[in-house]
Amino acid sequence: MSHEPISMHQRLRTPRAAAIAGIVFSLLLIASMSLIWISIPESAVQAEDVIRNSRRISLALDLLPFAGIAFLWFVGVLRDRMGEMEDRFFATVLLGSGLLYLAMVFTAAAVAGGLIRLLGEGSGTLVQSGVYALGRFQVHQTMHVYALKMAGVFMMSTATISLRTRIVPRWMAFLGYALALLLLVLSIGTTQWIPLLFPLWVLLISTYILIDNLRGTAAPPADR
């Protein structure tokens, strides 16, 4: 008999904590991207620019693992809100695309971190041999092509599930479709701000879920 109150307590607390984690993911990712763009603008292609701002870039890269952990909690709250209405096909696509997105982000961050460390140690051959240029293009392709494609698939699957289960308002689902289309079509050779669409959308969804859960937990005392 003592198990039922614990279970009820966990159902009330877990979605709220996960929604907060979605907000944390969005803010950390936006902060990380902004630091990188400030430190390495598109016009700055020389290795000296990276060395000069290496501490700020390293801080931005250090934020990404924590953003990834928070994103996993966000995926968890989406599946929690689906409950028994979860569609196995779209839920699998959602989970798979989310994990692939994180893998791409972590891969790009690892390559960028390795380049910065080698440049900081004064490895002149890194630039002369073309390894630095190759690494820079690899990071750009991984983040702006493959990661954004997976983010677009994640948004489309989430929007489809939302229309079927009503876990978020319909206008948020249709907004997800529109933004996902932009990520899928405009991610190649796109402008620098396009990657911000994904964390901003996650921020919107997480804020709604948090407010909805706060209303839900505040409702029972009013009925007594």
C-alpha cells in the first residue's frame, strides 16, 4: 500500500524536472553556439584567431556534454507525456534521431577540442599540412549538415506524435513541421543562425510542458 503514494509523487515530479532539463539544454546550447560564433566568426579562417580565443572556445565546448545530458531528459519527458498513446514507429524515429543528433554534436565538439589543444601546443605542422583546414570543414559539415538533418527528423517525428496525442498545442506541432523543413532544406551552405532554430523550438516546448505541469499540480488543492 505504501508503493502507490511514491509512484504518484514520481509522476508529478519527473515531467517537471525533465521540462526544466529541456530549458537547460536550450540555454546551454545557445550559449555554446554564441560563444563559438563570437570567437570564430565566418570571416576568421586563420589558426591565429582560434589560438587567441582558445579559452572561450574551450568553455563553449565544455558546455556541450551538459547540454546533451539535459537533452536526454527532454526526450524522456516527451515519451512520458505520450504514455500509452505512444506510437512505436514514430517513437523509435524520435529516439533514434535524438541520439544521432547528440552523437553528431559530440563528434564535432571532440574534433574541435582536439584541434584547439594541438594549436595551443604550438603545432605549426597542423596548419601547414592542411589538417587544421580539414578538421575545420569536418566540424562544420558535421554540425551544419548531419546534426541539423537529425534535428529536423526529430522535430518532424515530435510534431507528428504531438498531433496524434495532443501532448502540446497543435500550433506548436505545425511550427515544428515548418522549422524542421527549414533545417532539412536550408542546412547546406546556410546562414549561421539556422542551427539556433532547434534549441529555440525545444525551449518553447519545454516551457509549455513546465507550465502545463505546474497547472496540473496546482489544480488538486483547489478542488478540495
